[in-house]
Amino acid sequence: MKNRGRRKRRRIPLRPIALGGGALTVCGLLIATMMPGARAEPSAMPAVRDFLIAWQVGNYEAAAGQTIGADKEQVADALGRVRQQLDAAALRLSLGTEVQGSGVDQIVKKGDEADARFTVKIDLGENGQPWEYPGLMHLRRVGGKWKIVWSPSVINTKLQPGQRLAVVTEVPKRAAITDTRGHSVLREVGAYNIGVNPGQLADPAKTLDQLAKQTKMDGGRRLDAERLLGRVRSAPPQAFLPLLTLQVPKHNALIQRLGTIPGIQALPITAPIAPAYAPELIGSLGPATADRLQQVGAPYQPGDTIGVSGIQLLQQRRLAGTPTVRVVAQDETGKNTEELRSWDGLRPAGVQTTLDPAYQARADFALQELPYAASMVAVRPSTGEVLAVSNHGTNGENRAFEGRYPPGLTFGIVSAEALFSQAKLTPTTETTCPGSVTVGGRTFTNQARGDTTLTNAFAASCKTSLAQLGGKLDAQALVREAAQFGVGKDWGLSVPAFTGSLPTPANDGEKAAAMVGEGKTEVSPLGMALVAAAAYTATWRPPYVFKADDLATTVQAPPPQSLQPESVASLKRVLTRTATHGNAHGARVSGDVVGVAALATRGDGKTVSWFVGSSGDRAFAIAVEGTVNTPKLAARFLTGRP
């Protein structure tokens, strides 16, 4: 039928229609300028609008009802699988290409045929960055109504019949943690990759729910079954998908239980995932359970092998990098036919520590036969770098760094230096060593030595001498001098450590207790190793365990702190006498060994045996939670022999 007298119609491009949360806001209208009395042709806009809204809000049957050319159930199923195949957190659709300044018409009609352009925005959640791409649908007017001609290309213009979307995640090989010589501190161990072939699972939700329930580990940690399901649905259906890695023999029982779940497969592997030494510092790897994922954050997924303690956890993102994520079109055989979008991950980078394998072996050797829990730290006084960290029987705790112990008379290193620098005493200052003395209502006892020099009193472990001499120091002066040795300071260390605590004594009794390392005074083996280092070089230096500058902590490390040379010279005389003729005598395996041995009593009444000293450019501290001959342990460390 001819439309006589009708003006030529002018086509006006549409601005985008934003569809969010089920609401539709029409930002532009199709306006046709017609002669008076003319009838408007039916617009394709309502069909496009209703289809996009229904698809976005998940009413796939309604969306399929706007289509022709395919079975409605198949169309609804195809639309519903888009979110699953991408494990999408959100899907937003809008009419138009949203290209600024674009002169492209959003709906173009040619008789009973039309093409509509739209924009797809998909939040891939844990799989990657938001993905935005232009869409195109073809429409046909049937019986006076516009319908979308169904094709997989409506989902993505590059998708062909028989194809599906899939997310391919390429996890890079984890970088190594190395020692000061550049050798890996990790060793190869046996393990199993536990996973599935997604396309072979009869009931993926049931399988993964059973997997999550069985993988209760490490104090009740579990995998997130819902997030695992999303990961499986978005993975290529024909390829093995590893979900977690379990070490043997540690997880043998769990591996056997998982083998009874239909669809779960276990593939044996060997991998460098266990620390060869210093495990409490280096840390361990394990599956990304729900709570651990909250620590490390995106883009890691349930079951991924991540750092769960120590340096492995603290440097997780650096060591693991981030995965490369690709969205691909796959045919029915699981073959990738085309890459639709990709996001490059970050390359892993290694972490080099200051640990010296020779010193580490000696430290482990020194403690290995003890019947008690024990910890040891060795540092290089000239730099502050940590050379060895050994923990024996500490149940995975890094007490070498984080232990809180009363130092006993090893704290006399600090007290003696304070007497030399603040009270101007000398090593030959006369003092007394009674068997018992009461200061400020607090009683201190030891074997009586009578009148003697400060040097001899220190070598003979005379608490009563130091307790009395505390009267020559102001309480604040003692605290300040301890701070010069790093006690209670923020070291700016990149790993957790206890820097020590010395509250300002409130009275003479508390000050006397602080002088002999009792009362409220607490330290860690690392802190006392740094005290010994400062006594050797006359400079306290903050410790560090990483060699690379880009691994420096965000907390500014304090600058080195110089001690008075004259006071340190006097301190060395005292420590030398203690090593040659005093309580540290058994450690004197060479002429440069100095130090002090002591017993301290914890608040629970248990004994801590200490050795704190140095030999050349090596300073170290040993703390044993029981009564032992610590000078002998020091000798084992220094010689590497029983």
C-alpha cells in the first residue's frame, strides 16, 4: 500500500538505553516526523527492550519468547548459561554501542528486517576485569510484530552454532624463595593435584559440596563450595581442572577420602613446595580456603595453592603473580576456536633472603638433639642481615623472632653499658656480690662472692651486684639506653617480630629487676642477637631478611644508632672475661668469642636457658625452654661439631 502524500521519514540515532536492576530508562526516543494523518509503522524498540531486560534480570523464558528461529527452551538455556560459563558476578545490557560521538544508528530497519546494536557489560568477578563488548541482533517482523532472529551470535558476535563461552585461567609457575647465594630454600616433595573434568560431572554441585565438606583441615578451614562451582562451570568442560594440591604424607588420609567422591581425580606430582629449612620463617603453601582468600584477596580462587604462613604468605602476590585470564569460544569437542578477550596477569618475581645455608645448618645442628623447645637467631653485626633462623620443637611458631622471654642476666649487656655510659663506672669498679639483697622490697639471690669488681661480678652471674648498682641509674636513663639497643623500637622489619618490652620502672624494686632482666622485661632471641651485634660494633642496626630494595617494608626502618665507643670498649672487656673465666666459658672455641649465659624464670615458673654473644662478624642468641648448657650449644654452632 502506497503512502501518498507522506513526507520522506528522517531517521534519528538512538542514545543508549541503560538497563540496571530490572529498571529501564529510555534516554532517547525513536522519533518519526510524519505528515498529518499518517500511520506510524510498528517500532522494533519494544521487542529489543523487552528482550534485553528479560535477559539481564534472568527471566530467560520471557527473553526467549521474543525470539524466532530456534526452540524457545534451547534459547532460554543458552541465555542462562552465559553467566555460568563465565562465572559472572553481574551482567548489564544497554541499547546502543555507547561510543562517544558515534553516528551509527542503534536500530536500522529495512522493510520487515532490522538490526539492533547493544552493549554487553559483564563483571567476571574473580576471573578478571569487567568485560565490555558490542552486540548485534537481527530482527524480523512477523505478523506485524518484531522478533529477534535467534543465533548464538546474539550472545557474542563471534560465537557460532555449537559453540560456548569458557574462561581459561593460566596460572604462572610460582617464583622461588632463595638464600643469600641465590639457591632455592624449597625442596621437591610428593603431592597430588585434586581436580575434575567439568564436562564429565553428572552433578557438579553435589560433587563440589562433598569435596568442600571433606576438605576440613588446619583447624576447621574449608573450601567455598559455591565459588568452586562457579569455577568449574566456567572452565573448559573437557580439560582437567586442578582444584587443590595436597602434600604427602601430610594429607594422605584426606587424599584417600577425596578419592571416594564420584568425579574427583587425583594426579600425582612432585613440586618444590616445602621449605628445606627455617620453615617457620619461610612458611608453607596450602589450598585457598574461604578464610585464607579473605587474606590474599582477588584474583586467587578457592583451592588455589597459596602461601598460608611466613614469607610465602607475606609475599604471596609477588611470588605467585596473578593469572592470565582468557575468554574463549569453544566447540563441542572443547577445542578453543577463538579468543574473545584476555587480561594479562602479573609475572611472578622471586624473593631473595639473607639466610646463609652454612650458618643455617649449624644453627639447626646446635638445637637438633634438645629435649626442649628452643630457638636461635644469628645476624651479621656489620649490616643487620639475618643469617640463620632455627626453631626446634616450637609447633610451627617462629619463636626465634616472635618469642617473648625474660632475658635474665643476658640483659646485663644493656645494664652494664648503661652503667658505663650514664653512671661512668668502669670494668674495675669495686662492688659486692652478697648471697641476697633486697631493693625496693624485692629480694634477689645468688651464690655469694663477696667484694669484687664489676667485671668479675658479671662473669660470676651476680644478680645482687647489678640489682644494687641500679641505684646509680635513673629509671628513664635505663629505658633510653635499652632503646639504643633497639628494645621496644619499631625495626621496620618485613616479617613479624617481637622487638622487646621494657616499661619504665615505677620504683627501685622494678628498676633493680629490670637491671637483671626480670620483672616486666621481655625480649625475643632476635632482639638479643641484635644486642650482641651492637656490643660488637658499637652500633645498633635494624635487622632485615630480604636483599632486594623493592621488598623493603612500607614502615621506615630506624637508622643505625651509635653507642659510646668508650662504653662499648668497657663492655667488650666484661664480655670477654665472662667467656674466658665466667658463665660463658664453654663457648670459648676461638679467641674472638664473647658472650654471656644465663638462666631466667618465666611467669609460669618455667626456666629459660640463654646464650647471647658473638664471634667476629657473627652475633647470635639462643633461648631454650628448659635447663641446658647453652655455652655448649654455642660451641656446636660455632664449630659445627658435637
